[in-house]
Amino acid sequence: MLALASEKLHVIKSRFMSEGFTIRIFVLDGDPQGVRLIDRMNWTGLGIVFPRQKWQAIRQRVEFSRAGVYVLVGYPGEEDELPTVYIGQGEVIRNRLDSHYQSKDFWSEAIVFTTSNSSLNKAHAAWLEYALVNRAAEAKQSNLDNGNEPQEPGLSEPERADTQAFLKEVLQILPLVGLRAFEVPKPVAEPCEHRTQPAISMQPPTSTELDTVIVSAKPENFERVFLRENCWYAVHIGGGMLPKIRYIAAYQSYPRSAITHYAPVASIEPYGDQGKYKLNFSEPAKPIGPIPFADAVPGEMVGRRYTTLDKLLKATKFTEVF
């Protein structure tokens, strides 16, 4: 059921998202990070974006007395790479947000969608909630706080068409206010398409152009993600390096303190809203070395480093990699 729903929503999104569009953002109090009202020509809908601390000041606005759908967004942990989101709906939005203001601590921002003429009813809002929960689950770009998967409400054919059109507007607006949790990532680079030699060869290439990113991994994350999921995520990569990366290697931190595995990269795609990337492998990682940290300067392997596969495969200690 979830797969079928995701397929239907993907068709809806694909059909509409290639069109050009204009939106208007009214900054209510002059603060670009404060309360923002979002609308567009020939749309009866209205988006309201606001930080949590503004809720008490704006909760009496007439828009919150109407039916609508909303997304609560936050980063509850300091090391969270993906936002936590909660998707909800209500016949009177104010009542639901009052409850979440008291009971949910994780969110720091809310994004509300309603209408300027009360044409959105509870059934429409329930369908939008259902559609957005399925989109978020498909995209896997957030930690979904919803405990239960909503069921698709029954709508007449005209109502469904109108609500799907409303969903189109919502999906177009969300990335423009900084939330990409409902977008299935598209690769920004696909190294395998440009590789002319076998992915992992006994004869390493001799190119001097940087083509390998080395990432630091805690042993438990290395086992779970690098080896079992055949990927690595939440990596900062400079824009100029994106088309150059062909391989990824893992430096296992203390107590291993060595580069131990590498893999060819099949694709690189955005990960979360913080300018980081996920690297998907074209085949499982293979052991290398290990290449010990040895006499390298402390702090040399903080974050990520770049090198060539040629240097990586020839190195006997960390300082020879760079």
C-alpha cells in the first residue's frame, strides 16, 4: 500500500514540478527568519512559516482558525544530520499547534498551509497529511516523528483533483523555505558513468588529479554504514570536487587509527538541508593496507581529506597518502 501510494505521489510531483512559477513572501515583522506569509497568483492557498518562539504572539491570527496541514521541523540532537519533522492536520489549526507547543519540544520552526477563503476542509487537510507523510517516508531525508501512518481519506474525483493541485503548490514552496525533506534526492554526480577502467583494479591509475575522498569513521558507524549499507553520508564536499570524486576511503578512528577500506563511488546525492552529501558505492568496500596514522600530526584526519587512488594504494603510512 505504501509503495503504491508513493508511486502515485511521484507521478503527481513529476508532472508538475518542471513548470516555472513565482511565489510572494511577505516578511511580517521585517526579520527574514521571523514570520513569513507565502502566496502566489491564482492560488487560494496560503503558507505561514514561523519560529517556535513567535507562536504565542501570532496564534490569534485568523488563518489559524481554519483547516489546514502543517509541518513541525527541528534538530533535537546536536549531531543530527537530518531534520526531525512531524506532519499534522486539523480542522482548526490553532488547537493542534497549541497542543504541540506544550507537548513537543523538538521543533523550532513550523510551516503551515491553509487557504485565504476557508475552501480547505478537514477531509482535504487529512489527504494532504497522508500525502506528505508518504512523501517524507519515500524521500528518507528526515527523521519522521509521526507515530502512525495515516490512511488515505476518501475524496470525490473533483475533490481529489483540487487537493492534488494544492499539494503541488505545497511541494514547490517547501524547498524555498529551506525544507527539502519531501524531495527524493537526485544525484549531482555519477562517477561510474565516466569511469573507463574497472572499478577496483590491481593496477591503480596514475592520474595526479584528486579523485578520492577519505572520511573519518567511528568503528561502530563504519561497520553499520560503510560495510553493510554500502554508502557513506553527511559528507561535506566542495562544489568543485563533486565531479572529480571516483572513490571513497574510510579512516577508522581510535582505537584502530588507520585507513582500512575503500570503494568506488556510483553516485553522489544531497543529504539533508545542511549542504552535505551521501556517497553510494557501486560495489562493496574492499580492505586496503591498513594504512596506520603512525607519525602524522594530531588532528590531520579531522573531517575529510582528498587524495588520488594511486597514492592511496601505494601508501604504507598516513603521511604518504597526501
